[in-house]
Amino acid sequence: MAEKNEIAMEKCDMSDEDPQLKPKEAAVPKDIDTPLPSGAAIRGISTPAWSDYHWLALAVPTSILVACTFTASGLIFGHTASALSSCMSTLVIVGCVSENLVYRVRLLSFRSLLEQSVEWHTSENRNSTALLGVITKDGASLAAFSGSVIATSFSIIVNFIVAIIVSHAFAWKIALVSLAMVPILLSAGMLQIRTASRHQERSHEAFVKAISITIEAVN
């Protein structure tokens, strides 16, 4: 009788456990790292986040407003800067100053050539092409450096100094580490400019000689 009662109790336990365990085991995924589709992931996130819908309703319009402030500030700053120079822009003003400066330099170069003696003009194989190169060389170099280039260089220098001051004011430790690279960058820029200027001088001399030889051959 005892054995029959134990067998009957085991059957009852199995009948009670089977319908409950099977659905639970079927609901558990085989691998927890299995990637889900995008739609399922969004639905899974939106369900627990829906309890804070009032905060989301406040955050979405606020984020849109913050995103629009960048464009609005750019428009306001641009119109303000253009209103301060309504007659001529900065590049036009600097360009006018550059052209006037180049004109004066070329005029002074021409006057200095006229003041030289005849022996100087005939010495060292000087000809009309070489004398013309004396007038145009300094003017072309000055025109290439002045104008928009000098305005851009001045703005870069001011921005660089202000960036160093602001970085030291907010995070001086990181600024000191970054400032150690500034002499290296400045020296590299100076070497690059020096190399380019030497190459330009050599190419200018070769160009002047080539033009003089061509003119003599044609004449």
C-alpha cells in the first residue's frame, strides 16, 4: 500500500509540474547573447521608458530648441558682423590696402633703378628682363603675402593666443601638456616657410635667366 501511495503521489507531482514547466522552458531563449531585430529592440526599450513619458514629452521639444540655437546664433553673429562693415567687407578693405602697398613698392623699385648708374646696369650681365624682374619680384611676393593672407594669419594668431588663455583658465593641467607641442609646431612651420622661400628664390632666378636667353634667341 505504501508503494502504491508513493507511485500515485509521483504521478500527481509530474502531472502538476509538466504543464507549468514546459511553457516556462519554452519562453526562455536558448542564448542570452542572441541579437534581436531592430524593431524588437525598440519595442523592448520603449515599454519600460513609457512610464516616464511626461519627461520625454518635455525633453524632445527642448532638444529641438537647443539644436536650433546653434543655427540662430550663427545667423545673428553673421548679420551683426556684416552690419558693422556695411560699406565694404573685411577682405575688400584689406585687398585695397594690399594693392596700394604693392603699387608704392613697385614705384619705389622703379625709382631706385633709375637712380643707378649706367655701369651698374651693364654689370653682371644685367638686361631688360633682369631689371623687370627686380620690379616685379618684390611686388609679387608682397601681393602674395598681403591681402586676405595677412588678414587670415592675424585672425589665426589671435585665435591661437585666446585658445591658450581659455584652456589654461579651465583645465591648466591638460593645457600645459598640450602647450609642450606648440614650439615643435611653430618651428616646423618656420622651417617650411624658409624652405619654400629658398626654393622660390632659386626658381625665380632660373626663370629670369630662361626668359633672357629666350628673348636674345628670338631677337
